[in-house]
Amino acid sequence: MQRIILRPSRPILTQLHAHTLRSYASASAPAPAPKLTPGPTKPYQHEKGLTREPSWLTRKLKQSPTAMRVFLKVFGALGYGSLRQIAARRALALYEQLCTGRAEEDSAFWTEECHLPPTFQSWFTVTNLHVWLLTTRLRALPAPQAQAHIQGLIDHFFLDVEDRIRQVLRPRSQPLPESPTSTSTTTTATPPPRAASFNGPSPSMSPNAATVKKRGRAPEALVTKQMKIFREQWAGLGLSLDLALAQRSDVILAGAIWRNLLGARGAQGLALALEPSLSPPTSPVPEFRRAVNQARMSEAELAHEERRDDGSGVHDFGPEDRDAYVRFPETMLVLTTYVHAEVARLADIPDEKIMETGATLGREAEDVEDLRFNKISSAKALVADLLNG
């Protein structure tokens, strides 16, 4: 079957013109957000290893152009210079430098305005959005390059997700039993608390690491289960946003953002507290409710699951926080504007820039910084001008 690569057309907002989308101004100061229940006490952090120093061979090759040419010819003959290999390495550079840090760069917006706690789930949601944005541009590449770059991007995304899942699900460190011959009392230091960050570095060992048992491996059954869940989330986000672009509908796009990024808060109605004299004693106002999207569940099981706190921190606002819903339409407009602006910006980048150094073995990671996503504050400024004008 012949594979058809569709070149996405530039979406147009109903009230924002194309030239306005590209005029990025500084964001205005946001209005104070309602006070909400605090997030997790130990936010998600991924303990990545330190950057390795260049090896002896790498330093020598960079110093000698002749040796570099010979090295590239040998590795090219072994298949490392094929289109698929080069595209995979280019996709890795695009993913690592453009997508992985987006949750951290706009952390204030995601936590304060979208009310996403700094958890691994939130990191995946934000990163998944930017992987999709990059995919919309890669589809427009020539047919062989498009398929190779998209496959490489998705492969590296889920390899990174699996690595982070294994880090999160690893059993906690346990103190080693004291030696019966020991005459001194050894105290195990408590590891320092993690910083409030989506993806920042954290200490991997305490000062008395010798008295702490090494962390074990994550259970494979849990890793497999979580990978299936994230695969479904990746597919759901991509299909819903693709439909919005195909239909050129801001309404569909805003709905997809509400369901996939904002947790579909308020899907079952708003929990508004009644007057004490009018509140029937047999039907109290529910204190907790969250949106659940699972099949093969009875109504009783679904109702129970909606009332169960899964620890994600994404749930409907309670009666005391119901004013947070007032700002949600503006937040959805900001995200809709941001998606349109980034898709239009990426569409204007020529194919040669996307694959600029991808045709040269060993230079796949160059000039990636020029493709970086803009901050969401630029979209907030556009929305502020629209609402105030």
C-alpha cells in the first residue's frame, strides 16, 4: 500500500491573524490565582547521570580532519551513515534539546494556571504535547525523511519514558542491618528533600550512603502496565489534536486541550456548596472527584473510581476552590493560541533547516537551538492584547 504523507496546511485562528501570531511580546502580569490544595510533598525528579567527558578518541578525531574523514568512511560502510541511522540521531537531538525541558521552562504556567502538580505524569503530558508539535512539522518532510525522523522521534521519546518510569518505580533505599561486631551506633542520614521541579537534578546518595542498601530494580509488571497507559495517552492526544487541525476548528482544539492537558476538570459538573439550610442531609456535596477515562467498567465501579484519589494531583476543584474554573476558558485560549502559533512557526522553517546537518555523519546535533519552542508567555501576551483590544 502506498504511504501518503500529508503536508499540513497552516491553521488560522478566527480572531488572530498570521502576522499577529508571530509578533511575540512580553507577557503581562497574570491575575492572582485562587488558593488551591498544595501538590505533592515530593515532586517528580529524574536522576539523570552527569554529562560524560569526551573520550580520547573523540578528542583526537576533532583535532585531526584527516582521521575524522577516515573514521566517517569506515562507519559509513558499516551502515551508520544510512538515512535511517542519521535520521534517528537527528531525532534524538531534536527530542533532547527541544522537548524534554519544556515542562521545566514553563513550570510556573503549568503549575499555577493549569494546576498540574510537578509529577512525572505532568512531565509526560507537557512533553507529549511538544513531541506532537514537532511531529506536525516532520510529516511535511520528503517521504523517506518524514517516516525516518518521526519513527526516530517516537522511539527516543518512549525509550526515555521507560527509563524514567524505571527510576520512579525503583524500590526505596533501605538501611543495612548493623553488624553484630560493631561497637558504635551508626545513624542513617535522611536524604535531603527534593526541590519543587518537574525535571531537575537531585542528590542520588546521602552522606552516609555506605549504610543504605542499594535500590533494587523496578517491577517489570508495573513498568509494562505504565508503558501501556502512556502509549494510550500519547495516541489519544495525537489523534484529538490531529482532528482539530484537520477540521480547522478552535472549538475542537480547545476541547482536546481541556481533556488531555487540563484533566477534563468539571466534566461531571461543578461541585458548588449549597446553603446550609437548603442542603439535604442525605446528599452531601462530594469532596473529591476526578475524570476517569476507562472502558469495561460498570457504573458503580466508575463512580467509585471517580471518588478515589489516585495521587496524581489532577482532580476537580472543590467547592472552596470553584473560582479556579473562572480562569479556565482564558487558559484554554492561551494554549490554543500557543499550539496554532508554534505549528505556524514550524511550518515556515524550510526542510533544509529541519534536516540541516542530518546528512553529515557526526553532525546531527548541530543548529538545533535555532528550532527551539517559544515560551508560553508569548501566547499569553497575544491573548491579553486580544481581550483588552
